[in-house]
Amino acid sequence: MKERILETADRLFYLRGIRAVGVDTVAAEIGISKRTLYNHFPSKDELISAYLARRFHKAPVSDKPPAQQILGTFDSLERRFASRDFRGCPFVNAVAELGPEDRAVKEIAIAFKESRRVWFRDLLMQLNVADAEGLATQLTLLVDGSIAQHLVRGDPSMAHAARQAARVLLANAGIEVGEQDAQQNPGGVMKKRASRIK
């Protein structure tokens, strides 16, 4: 029952908004009483925290080359943008809806965003990038910016535009991605440039 409640809350909170969905709506959707719901989640705040924790997935482990993994992030975004159910980042949405004064929500949102930034940073460190911290932050901004642009425009190609910008950032950091990108050449070698072309 707890998992059913959480699955339903996840779907409703993400598609309709946290503020727009009350616990009575969640309970009615499942066909249970509010009391039953509260037996598992004593407050809406606890249900919200569980919803966000459920959405907090670590980046998958991959044996692909680091640069290909980085660019693959934007390929994944483009596929997600094409889904009719895509409503943006649930963590950004939660902070936007509930406000920065909701410290529990803000903390989990920051933790999620930082986990993604650190994932970029660790891949960049494998490539011996001089300023892996700074570049990881820039790549994170490209992810969030493409999501915002898609939500406003309804245009999945915003992910591709962000991918092209990421390629430029990698090239400027001395990483050779190659003439063909990872989509067209998934087995392509991406290596550190021996020297930078000016």
C-alpha cells in the first residue's frame, strides 16, 4: 500500500503540481481513505519528501568513454523532451512551487543538482581537464537551460543545441570529440588533444 500511495503521488505531483494535488486527491485516486494514507505518510510534507527521494536516481555507471557519456546526457534529454509527459525537473519544480523557505525540499533539490554536477566533474577529471569543477558547472547550466527552453518553447531540439554547446566547451578544454558526434559514431574515440589548434 505504501508503494501504491507513493507511485500515485509521484504521478500526480509531477504531472499536476505539488500544490494542486492534496492528500485527499491522492487517496481518492487509489480508492483509500485519508486515514489509511496518513498511516503510511503522517503528513503531506512527508509524502512530498518521499516523492522527491524516489526521483533521486544516481547517474548510471557506464564503460563508455567519458566525453561520450557527457554528450549522451543531452541525447537522453532530447528523448525525454519528446515525451508528452515531460514536465521538467521535479526538483526545480518543487522549489519553484513551495519556495526556498521549504528547507527540506530545497536541501534535496540542491543535493540532486550537486550529484549531477559532481558526475560531470568526475568524468572531466578522467580526461585531465584543468578546471573540471568550473566546466562541470557550465555543463550543468546547459542541462538546466535546455530544460527551461524546452518547457517554454515545446521544442525538443533545445537539447541538441545544448549538446552542440557542450561540444564547444569540451573542445575549448582540450578534448577532441571528433568530426562525428556520439550519436553518429558511438564507437568513436574521444581523446585528449595533443595540442590545441588556435
